[in-house]
Amino acid sequence: MAVTRKAGRKTTDPTAQAIRLIRFRLQETQSEFAARFNTWPSAVARWETARVAPGIPNLLSLLNLSAIPEERNPIIDALKSRGIDDAIANFLRYFSPSPGNAPVPLGDSIARPTEGGNVQIS
């Protein structure tokens, strides 16, 4: 399914579609969404049209905001393509400062903190 821009242009890039889905679910404008990432609304517009890919920190923040597989899976794939595997992405997601975001299984592994401050990957 392609996401249509106001001008009628479409993107088939899964990461761009996921970003737009997240923003729509949150019912935010590009300006409001950009404020979450401390960036410009034009950067969000470029992400949503696949003209520019978000950096790893922004992808991790997007992963925190993702709520359904249609949002989460393309973000995970984008992280994997940049060398961030499931366990690391989940570990970073768990320790992210964003409120209200618990870790979820990503693929076959999940990272959980233990009492000694270590991380158990299962």
C-alpha cells in the first residue's frame, strides 16, 4: 500500500510509509512530529517521501513510537540495514529516555536488564 502525499505523489519505501503511519496515528502535524525529534518539519517531509533517511538516533526514537507491526517492522529493517541488530535495537529501545516504552520482542531475541546491571538476551 502506498502512502499518498498532498501533491498526489506516492512512495513505496516501507520506512517512509511507517514514519507517516506513526505520525498519522499520533494525529500530529509535521511540525509537531518534528518537535519530538528536535528537527525541522522539512526533515520530516523528506523522511516521509524517502528523499532522506532518518539517522540511527531518530530511527530508534521512531521504534519507540511504533505501536503495530506495520510501523515497527520497516523501522527494524532500516536499523538492520545500518548494522543495528535486533538485540541491540531492543536494548537501546529499553533504555531510551522516552516515557512509557517497554521493550517488545524484535525477531527472535529480546534484551532484558538483570539485577546486577547486566543484560540478558533471550
